[in-house]
Amino acid sequence: MAKLLYRLGFWSAKNRIKVLIGSITLLVIAAIVALSMGIHFGEETSIPGLASQKTLEVMEKEFPNPQGNLGKTQLVLKAPDNETLSSEAAKQLITAKLKEVAADQEVSSVVGPYENHSLNADSTIGYATITYKVPGADVTDVSKDSVNRIAESLRDAGWQAELIGDGYVKMATSSPTEGLGVLLALVILAVALGSIITGVLPILTAGLGLGFGIMLIIIGTSFLNIPSFALSLAGMLGLAVGIDYALFIIARYRQQLAEGYERREAIAIANGTAGSAVVFAGVTVIIALVGFSFVGVPFLTAMGTAGALTVLTAILMTIFVVPAILELLGEKVKVPTKRSKRKGSNQKPANHGNLWGRFVTGQPLVAVVLGVALLATLALPFFHMETGLGNDGHKSPDKTERRAYDLLSEAYGEGYHGPLVILAETDGGKEAAANLNKVIEEVKTYPNIAMVNPAVTGPSGKISLITVMPTTGPNDSKTIDLVHLIRDKAPEIEQQDHIKIGVTGSTAVNIDITQKLNQALPKFCLIIVGLAFVLLMLVFRSILVPIKAVLGFILSLGATLGFVTFVVQDGHFQNLFNFYAEAPVFNFLPIIVVGVLFGLAMDYEVFLVSRMREEFKKSGDAKKSVLAGIRNSGGVVTAAGLIMVAVFTGFILAEEPMVKVMGLALAFGVLFDAFIVRLLVVPGVMTLLGKSAWYFPKWLDRLLPNLDVEGEGVMEEVEKKRLAAEIEPKVRLLG
């Protein structure tokens, strides 16, 4: 692979104009195709085979929804002080305002608080339901502005009027704040690479790769059910790894220039050596993301596939376009230290290292104990982590949907947001009605019940719906216990009363999804850890190095999930990160963090330790190889880690809680892994292990293929070319 990438680097540099025009043309064609096919994101988050999902399918057959997935908006109203919604003046005002809403051509129906009987006990709060003719995602801004103006006019009259529902609220998958992360990344790149022009290059190629990947994802929405929030993960990853991968190749290119290589030769060497590590690291990230499919959750599979696609396009843009632009920039790329590899060097010997390298190799036990203790402490909150789904109650109080959520909770209790639906199937006999009432009375005796509505029987006469409102919210442990209690009682009820019951509804479905994801997490971790061990053993030809890398990944993973739990669930530092309420950790976040952080951790492991191995094979000095690895790759890993943190921090500043939490987890995950594990613990462990770190049984070495990620074959070929170039003039002279 390294030799192929070496030749590809030469070809791209030589055909730089063709490569640039071709890549831009591909992006334009993909954009035209994507926009002509349209954007068709789906928001389906169900999991086939769940108990609640099976019950839901039976319910939908018996009670088909004539309105389907049409968008709905609730206009939640609270009367001014000392007034109620039941007064004649209030009725006239609200009725007149709702007639204005109904005049909108996109509105299918409007049901006011007097028709839906939504007034609370003291008649101070109620809501109107607005149903549109199209799905919520297709409701136009004009219609949203229309209902917003009516809400504003009610506020001017002294009422509190708030809006909630998919007809008004749309998940923000992108935010202008993401640009702040990119700007910060540009500053880091400019410092690391010595100039703004060179610093722009990784952002340019990452942007091309991300744009192409996003267009492919949009095309894919016409054929696959891809949720819109998959774009957030794909955007984070595509941008971050695209910048980092370009940085790795440019940094190696500058090192080769500093050693006296001709520019085009330096480009080819960089593409063959650092490019090999880029491809390996990128493929590792892709495998981890595609591994989401092992969990058996369709929307996670779609998210992983979307992220893998942007990582793939980032790799392709890096190994094809970066060499072309480097050749195009020529002398504008600043060389760190001009020296000749063959005519002396002013470089410090590798064993001198730098200040950080001398500290870690001088006090390796202190470095390891300090790093492990810090990460273990950060991981402690992980052991009481609770997962669930977010809702509008976790948003900023400045948002109308958050205020509407709070009003509904005030009026009807937290359980209003988490109703349960019991589907009761009878035999249709004479005693069916009496048995059904007996079941309802029994359910009323269960703990944590606020209200049980009368049964609604379907057309078949055998299936009925019983709506149960808990006293607690949808993510509360008491609500989860209630769902399990009803299911535990089901066999007894079926035996005694001849009624088969099941629990469904959005709350029960979300509880089942959370349980499914929690059960899948250990299996997914085992797959990822096993994959890491095998891949790293292939790369580094060592037993202890992969074990060390895997244990380091587990440490950084535990610290990341522990820190997220500490902030999001326990409520610490929420003002600092602009979180507005204590909430469970998003149920799919741990699996996403495992897959993504694994890939990124292996990136840093490969780029740092491969340079150590490269030096060890030359000198056989273990400590010198650690110093050389830190000296040659430590700065690049530092810059790459800072860039990742900067990009993910831009997502922390987003408004959507789901995006914020993903940004928080990935930003601090990279921070812990790159700076504590890879730059503190790993060098310390490698120093303590000494030469034994590179022990590899000869029989296993012969059995396994050699991936040559360090580009050893490339450097041998370059050295042969150099010797041939030096010998040829001498041969001619002798002749």
C-alpha cells in the first residue's frame, strides 16, 4: 500500500491541475444530482422486534390513524393573573385567534381548548391543536410565521402563548457556531504549519471531502431511511478527520523538505508514509462506524454509514488532492529547518528529544500513575450513568417549545409527556367487558399512576386501548418501573381474566430502545476492542503495544462517559456548557462514543507509535525511539488533537441538545485520549516496557501479513534511487 500511495503522490503532483479540476467537478456533479433528487430524511427511530413495537403494529392495524404523519402544533395558552380560559371574554378572544389560524391554506384543522377539553383543574391553562395538510418537516416558514404572529398578539394581550410540536419545532442539525470551531482550527493549523496559506490547505481539502460526502448522503436519503441528525455526526467526523489527515501528510512533507529532499520527491514520500497511516487510521474509523450495524438498530446503522461515507471521502481527498495542492503551492509551503540529509544537519539528536519527551521518559512511572489516576477519577460518574431520550424540556428557556413544555407540565404534571398505551386483547365473549373493567381497576392500583382513561374498543370488538398517565416523566426511573410492572403482571392477567395485554406508545418504545442499546453496548465494546487488538498487532508486529493501546482506549472511554454523566446528568458546569436542565445521557451516545473515539484514538496511536517503531528498527534503542516518536510526531498529534477539540467545541455551542451532547462527548473524548493517554500514558508505558514492547513471536510474524504502515518499503526504494543517482555519474566518469 505504501508504494502505491508513493506513486500516487507523484502522479497527483505531476497532474495537479487535472486532479483539482476533477475533484471540483465530482463535487459539482454530486451536488446537482443530490438537489435534483431532493432531500428525503426520515426520522424513524423504531427497532423491529421490540415488545412495544410489536404491540404498536397491532394497534395501528386496529386503530389506523386517518391523519397519518401529518404535522401538528400545539398552541399552549395560560391566562393572565386573576383570569381563566373559561370566561366569556377569553372564549371570544381565543376563538377569534384560532379562526385566523384556520384561515391558513396549509392548515387542515384546528381543535381549540374547549373542544378537546384540555383546560386544567383551575382553567388557567389549555391548548389548541393545529393539524397541517403535510408532514411536520414540510410545513413552510410562512405557516410557522403565521401562527407565531398570532401567538405574539396573544402575548401582547397579556396571555402566555407558546408553541410546541413537529409542525413548528424542527431539529437543528447544523449551527453557525460550528464555524467558530473551524476558525479556531485555522489558527492552530497556521501556527503548526508556519503560515496561514499552508494552514488553509487542510480546511480546503476537508471542506471538499465533506461537501462530496454530504451530497452522497443526501442522494442516499432517496433510497434509505437516514435520520436528519445523522448529518451532525457525519459533519463532525468528516470535517475533523479531513483536517487532521491533511495535517499529517503536510507535516511529513515539511519534514522531508527539511531533510533536503526535492519537493516532488518529498510529496511522494509523505503520501507513501504518512498517507499509509492516514489510510489505515481512516479505514479503522470506517470499520468502527460500520460496526454500528452489529447493534441491530436501523437508525444507528444509518448514522454509522453516513459517518463512514464522509470519512471515506476525507481519505480520498487527502491522498489525491493534498499532493496536487502541495505541488501547486511550491515554495509557498514554509520549510521548518532547511538542512541537507547528506551534507550535515543542525537537528538535535533524537535522544535529546524535547522537554515533554525528556519528562515522560525520565519519570515514566510518575507519568503513567498520574495519567491513569486522573482518567480513573473522571470515569467514576460513569457507574451511575442513566440513559434515555431528550425532549423539549432540556432546551433553553428562551425557546418557546421549552416554555410550552413547562406549561404543560404545570397544568397536567410531568406524566403528560410520557403517557403509556395498554393494548388489551379479549376473546370477545360475554364477560369480556367486565374483565376489561377489572383490568382497568387493577391498573389504577399500581404505583406511580396519575390517571387511567376509559377503554376505547376497536372495530373488531376484541381489541381495546387503555391510556395510562404516570405521575413522572418519560425518562424517570419510576416510569420505567411502571412499564416493567405492567409487563410482569401480563401473564397473571391473561390467566385470570383471559385478556392479553401489551404496553406501547412513544414512551414505552423509547424505554425499550434504551434497554436494547444498553444491552448491546458490552457486545459492541468487545467487538471494537478485539478489532483494535488484531489491527494494531498487524501494524506494529507486537503483542504488548496493542494491549497497551486497548487499555488506554478503555481508560479514555470511561473518562469520557464519566465526564458527560457528571455534566449532563448530574448537572455540574451546566452554565459553562450552556445546558439548561439535568437530563439522562442520550441513549445512543455511548455506542457512538465507543465507535468514533476508538477510530480517533487509533489515529493518534498509529501516528505516534509508528514513528517510535520506525526509529527502534533503525537504532534498537527503546528509550531513544520513544523520544524520537514524541519529537517527530508529538507536535503533529498535539495539533491534530487541538483541531479535533476545536471542531467538536463548535458543536457544543449548537442549540440542539442532542448535537451539544455529541459535541461535548467527542471534544472531551479527544482531549482525554490525545493528551493524557497518547502523549502521557503511552510514552510512559513504552519507556517502562523497553525492548520488550516490540517482542513478537517469529512464527506469528511469518503468519500475519505486513501492512507496512510506516512506509518502510517506500524509504528503501527512495534510498535505492538516491544511491543510483550518486553512483551513475561516478560510473560515467570512470568509463
